[in-house]
Amino acid sequence: MGKMLWGSGDYWTLRWSGFPNPEFVASALTDPVIELEGAVVESLGNDLLVLYGSARLRLREENQHMLGSAERVLEAIEYRSKTRLRRSRS
């Protein structure tokens, strides 16, 4: 399998095999350098879901079970998401 992006409107799925892990893609989209302001990440089974306004991007890496996940990256994403939510509620 190569790389595939499909969907329509606000609902899209990005699917690939191999590096990078979904955590790295989600981290890049929510990182302060690139930052889609207000974007948050949620787990969806083995996939990650990047939420940006009404848009949804499902990140689906087919070999994640072999590659494993980067626990520190997930922790950083979760921390940034919580910090953003607190700031937006203030």
C-alpha cells in the first residue's frame, strides 16, 4: 500500500504504511511552529483524529502495530491540547 488521502467536505482520511507514525503527523499539525490554531488530537482506536473546527482528519498508519507508538509524543500532544483548552476557556 502506498499513501492515500480521501474524503470530502470536512471528513478526510490519510492512510499510509511505514514511517512516520501518526503521532508525529498529529504533533506536526498541532505544533506551535506549524500550528493549526485550535486543532486538537483524539484517539480513535488505533488511529488518531485531528479536529480543526468542523474538519476531521483521520490518521491511519497500517503498520503501527509493528512500529509501535512514541509515548512521549502522545504525552506532548495531550499536554498541548489540555493547555489550549484551558486558555480558550479563560
